[in-house]
Amino acid sequence: MNYYIKQKLFSWNDKFSVKNSQEQDVYLVEGEFLSWGKKLHVRDSSGKEVLYIEQQLFKFLPSYSLYINGKELAKVSKEFTFFKPRYSIIGPNWQVEGSIWEHDYQIMSNQKVIADISKEWLTWGDSYALDIKDEEHAVLALGIIIVIDCVMASQQASNTGSS
């Protein structure tokens, strides 16, 4: 299934929709404005929360927990590396492979592609094309993609002197 994310610019809190190939909103992602650490709620088109993402505080490197129906199903952590970013996924046996800096990577499980992620260049704001191969894993894969984007955006903001 193909999804598209176009983040809204100039937002006080994270807020963006995930669209299908017919440009219909499938999910709405909204962050909490005043909270300790980043907290994101992913809701389906009927408004039901399908995923909750919470940043783990007091960690040396960024780490996020992903919850579905109140149960932690995955933890995504940035690993310490010198040259290219790497992320570990605890929960499902998944790995992130490819060029994260170029926004062209895959989520893999035992040599099987779970999701392909690519950034659409020359657009206003960040836009991503997601090809999630198995609908059963769509929400969790979407959560991992959102976490990686949050970490990358946070690092870019700190490198430019703004937050």
C-alpha cells in the first residue's frame, strides 16, 4: 500500500496527515504542544488512536517507544555512529537499511522488505512516499518512519541553532 506524508510548515506542534494514493487522509499525526519530550498521537480517519509514540527522556541518544492499544510493541533508538545514522528497533525483528540522510531507505525483516521510504524533493515542506508491503504492519512501520523523521528534524534544527 502506498502512503504519502506531507508535513505542514510553520506549525507550533507536529501535525500532518498521511494520505493514500487517491490523496485521501488515512491517518492524522498530532503532537502534544506542552509536554516533557515528544509525544505523538496517530489517529485513523474516524479519529480513533491507532498508535502512540513517546520519547524516552534522559537518554544519551534519542529513543522512542511505540504503543498500539496501550501495549509497547517497539522501541526505536538512534545508535552511536560517526558517519552515517543507524537505528535499532527492539520488538519486531526489523532493521533499517539504506541511506537515511538521503531519505531513501527500507525497513527489513529477515531479508524481506517491510517498507520502502523515499523523500520527494523539490516540494514545499518535507514530503515522503511510503510503500508498505504488508498492511498488517502498516501502522507500526509508519510509526518507525515518523520516529526517524523526528530525530532527523531535531538534529537539523539543533545544527542550525534553532529548536
